[in-house]
Amino acid sequence: MSAVDDLVSNYQHVIDDLTLVMGSKGVFDVEVDGELLYSKGRAGRHANPGEVLALFTERYGGGVARYES
């Protein structure tokens, strides 16, 4: 999953809980620390490449350096 890889690769040091909900009929929700970050059902489409990471960065990334391995 590209969205999960993006988040874990860049912000694993600040995420306590990451939940990816997938199910029948194409359900795809991404929750970070209990807060819904992206929902295919609400958006009516799959996330574009990099979109979930951009949403996370916009919401939580201000002043947080990306993880360096």
C-alpha cells in the first residue's frame, strides 16, 4: 500500500497508531492516531499517489522533520 508506505517511511517517529481499513465494496480509510485522514467513501475515489502523505503533512507535519533512516 503506497499510502501506508509513504506515512511510515516519512513520519513513523510521530505516529502512535496507524489504521488502514479495507473491506468489501472498495472501502479504503486511513486513520492516524484515531482521526480519519482519508476516506475513499467520502472522497468518492481512490487517493492519488502521494495524496495521503500530503494530507498528513498538511495536518500534522508543520514543524515536524521527516524521518531519516
